[in-house]
Amino acid sequence: MTKVMIETGCAYPLGATYDGEGTNFALFSANAEAVELCLYDESGQVSLGSYFLPEKTNDVWHGYLPKLAPGSCYGYRVHGKYDPENGHRFNAHKLLIDPYAQAWSGEFRWDHSHFGFNQDSQRQDLSFSDRDNSAFMPKAVVVDPTAGNDPNLASSSRHLGRVPWHKSVIYEAHLRGFTMLHPDVPDALKGTFSGMAQDEVIAYIKALGITSVELLPVQGFIDEYFLKQKGLSNYWGYNTLSFFAPHQRYLSGSSVYEFRQMTNKFHDAGLEVILDVVYNHTCEGNQLGPTLSFKGIDNASYYQLVPGDKRYYINDSGCGNTFNIRHPRVMQLIIDSLRYWVQVMGVDGFRFDLASVLGRTEQGFHNQSTFFQIIAQDPVLSRCKLIAEPWDLGPGGYQLGHFPAGWSEWNDKYRDTMRRFWRADQHELPELARRLHGSSDIFEHSGRRPYAGINHITSHDGFTLRDLVSYNDRHNHNNLEDNNDGHRGNYSFNNGVEGDSDDPQVERLRARVQRNLLASLAVSQGVPMLLAGDEFGRTQQGNNNAYCQDNAVNWLDWANLSPASQQLIAFSRKMLALREAFPILQADHFKHSEAGDIEGSILWLNSDGKTMREVHWHEQNNLSLGYLLTATATDEEGYHLLVLINAAREQQCFSLPSTITKPWTLLVDTADEGTQLQALGSVCQQVMLSACSVQILTTKPCLTA
């Protein structure tokens, strides 16, 4: 390219912005002494020279290059002090990714040159490495903003606020694992956004009864160095390098708007897209981690450092560092990123990994921290679905129930209670009732609604549903950590055999417990979340921490679904269809009943068909419960829905409430192994619950399941 003079440009917006005639570059760094912009050809391999950004305004370095067009590749070298003990790790020998990069050219490759220090030095990060890493770094790409206005990207439907919270059903999926073995996804599109956007994929999800697909991280991430050394990779993606660029490997072509095409396809089918995002830490690790972006741009601003010895990082994330969200420019980066994914890429909401970090102040977690206040007043973000993983690894990090209004939270108490109850633990009835009721004990005190709780039995982190009923212990040996990683307390039960079994009785019991857990999820107040593949009994061979397994352990095997898998799919569809057919299962506010008031909204029944009394809640061997929901004429057509639950390993006779004179119809019996669920006839005074089973009955007339 012909060398042109760099102009002053503007300090806003941050990142590389093409205006039709040239490109403006703006990078925040409060402590740098100079910022060097390095240009490359469109392959990202050939250097075209460099410029020093000529101006600094309010700690933003900026410059403007006339005629520099979209597709141009660049990186930064940031000059300043290398003084780790005072928090500064500038090293101009390291080419750095722009935090606002919207696209990459080339892939990240591990090399010793990424480290700002000499690894063979006795004091390691206090030493200084002059090795150049540019050959191993992806380059940021100038994106044409007008390409996002292509009419072909326009969705036929608006996305924000489509599905009310109380009617939402979430499906947690990994787009690579979901599509790699899918027979209807072309080979060239497997593992990509376009693969996930295939009509057959969307039709399957829609037919299951899902309203909202929650994708594991898709923002640009890299593999950890220790995984690379073991020949493994970061499959889940919780190791972010770029908060704007879609992950390079998930693109089938060169356009980042492939992601937007996917969201539009989901929206046109009436489905929402929720992104799992990681703003609590970055991929740069601790003091022994690489220098790839933030650490070399302004380490002291971007990260929380240990007071008194800023060589070290506060590690509330458990991943080596903690993003310094209390810094206004770091806060701006996160908010700009969120708005980008909504306004440009069309997503409907976010699930925030280790979200307690985002609410931390100098005095600890607070649900009115600056981050939450900014979200609450933002006209775009406040209308999104906002889901917190309500804990981190720092002091006082467990904050379930303490997030502000407008947020929902992953409810691990729901998860653990359901697991313990269905493996027949004692003393679980009171907890079971609280979780079925939507965990009002956790959320209602602050005026929040049942949908503040995201109910789930499983998620990406831990056993799958199938493995939950097939393993007592974790089997993570292929992670190469001597089986020491992953949760120890899984509340699982192998039903007599560890792992695979050819005993038909064991397999029938496992299938029944899976149906029980799915039925419990469907009839609970709150928002149900299903892990992709659980609906057909996917296994990870007992690995409860499969974050580094980019292979058949995680990929959904669509081609080998057994008859039992097909039956479980049919059951899952029927349970979600039943939830939709009964609005009383989609409560938008907590409903309570006075003891003995059979006409109330919710009533808890003993096996004698009468209201649970205090003594019944303390019967340690009692593993059966009735859960009666009443829709009054003011709500909808008056009817009753009765859920009978028996976790005991023997059958239980259950009397139906004598004060209800309408005929009952049995809709669901999880002891039934057939694929077709239908009304099985009228029942009146008593029913017999099989061992370890659920029955669902209704007085609603003219209903077929």
C-alpha cells in the first residue's frame, strides 16, 4: 500500500471504525507511553508497516488513516513500562488484539513468544522477553459496518420481548457439539453458525417445545496453554480473548454476519437466542499467563490486582484473573459489547458466567452495583433476558436470590433437591415442595416472580441426565487430571450398576428416573431449562467436567438413537406440550393457599388425599407428595391439575381429594414405558403409584395429551 499520513482522528468510538473514506482507530490505555498501529495484508501474514497513533484524549489513543478500507488487518504494539510489581506489563514485542475487534484473520497458535517474560528465568514474570509473537497471533480485521444493513440479513420478526419470561423454556446447547454429527447438516457447515441455522435443526428444537436457545460461548476464545500441552482443547469456550468477534472456528466463511443470519433464522421460527457470556475474566490468566491483549494494553486498568503487590491478580473467577469492572473504561467495554450483540447481531438475552463478579464492589457483592444500575436504565439491555450464574469463587460469592429485579438466576438448589429426592434421600419433602413452588423462599421476599429461578436438573457443567442415573462417581480420566477435576458432590445414583448395563431391569429403572426428572422439571413453577441431548439420553461416559473434550464425548450422536432414545424424545415433547397446555404451570406470580383451602391455587397433599400437616413434613421415610394446582374461573376455565410423586422403591396408594367431585383423567404415568401418552380413562377415589414414578391428573374436560 502507498504510505499515507496518519491524521488525528477521534477518541470515539473505540475500536476500528470505517466511515466510507477511511478508518479511525481508538484504543484506551491510561498508562501507555505510546501506541503503535501495525497493518497487515488481508491474509494477516504480510506486514505493511506501522504508525504511532498521534493523539491521546481522555486516556484514549487515536488516529485516522484515509483510504484504509474494510478487510484491512491490524494489531497493536503498546509501549510503556515493564514493571510487574507495580502492575505494568507493557511489552512492545507483543502484537496485541484490539479489545473492540469485531473479526479476526487467522487463528491463534501457541508459542513461547506470547509470554511477556522469559519462561526459563528463575523469577519468571519479573524478567522480560523480547521475543516477537506476531507470526502466531490472529489479526484484527476492519469490518464494513454497512454490510450489517444488507437486506438479506433483515429478519421478518422483531426479537426483543417476543417470549414472556413465564412462558419461556430454555434449551442449553453447544452449537459445535449439536451439529458435528447431525445428518441434515452439510459437512462444510458442521460446527458452524450456518450449521446451527439449518431448517432441520431449527424444526427439531421447535418441535421439542423450546422457546429460547441458550448457546455456550461464541465470542472469540482460545485454548489454555496447559490443555495444548496435553493435546486437548477448550471445548466449552469460557476462555475469552475478544468480546465482539464471533469465534473464528464457528464461521463457515469470512463474514461475521453469518451469526446474524443464524439468529434471524431462529427468530423467523419464533425462537429466541441467548448467549452465554464471560465478562468475569479473560484468557490471559495470572502472572504466569500470556500477553495477548488487555495485559499488554493496560494491565493495571483492565485487571483487579492484589493491593500491596500488584504483580499478582485477584482471582475471584478461579481462572487466574478477574476483570476490573469497577474501572469505567472496562465497564464501557462490557456494555458496548452487550449492546453490539443485541443491536448488530440480534440476540435476545445473555447468561452471565460467574455473575457475582459483576456485582462486586469494594465492600463485596451488592445488587445495586454500578453494573446492575447501568443495565437497568439501558433502553436496549434492560429489555433483554438477563440470566445470572449467581456465584463466583471469591469471598461471599454465592448470591442465589440476591440479584436485582429483572434478572433470573440459575437455581442450583432446585437442581440438587430434585437429584436428592429422586435417588430417595430422606428429609427432602419440604425442600421438594419449595422447589416445585418456584423457590418462593429464595425469590419472593424481594418482590421477584417465579421466573426469577431457572430450574434445571443438568447443564453443560456436570453429568448429563443419562449419566446422572448411571454413575455414582465421576469418570474424568480422559481430561488427564488424574480424575481430580469436576464436582465431587453430584447427588447421582447408578441404580445398581456403574456405567453401561445390559440388565433390562436396570435400564428400565434408569429410563423411569429420567422421565421422573423431566416430568418434575415440566410441572415446577419457574423457567425450565433442558440440556441439549438430555431429551434422548445422551451420555458423556461419566465425565462430569467435559470442558476439554472436543470429540464424541460431547458431540450429539444423532445417527444412533435407540428405540429407548426415541421414546424419551417423545416423552420430553409431551411434557413440554403439557406445560404449554396448562397455563397454571406457567405462573407469572407466586400463588399460595391457606391450609385446608382446597379452592386455593396450590395445595400440598398427603397420600390420604388431605392437606399435608406439619407432622407429615418431618416424616423422614415419607417419599410421596401430592401437588394440587387450581385454576379458578377468574384465571381461566376452572379446573384442577394434580401431580402425584412417589420416590419410594415400592408402590404407594394415593387417595384423591374427596372435596373435588369432578371426574379425574390420568394424563401421564412415568411408569408407562410407551411412547404415546394419552388420556387413560377416568379415575375417582384412589390411584396406585408405581415405585419411583409420577402421575399427572386433571379435571379439565375434553383434553387429550
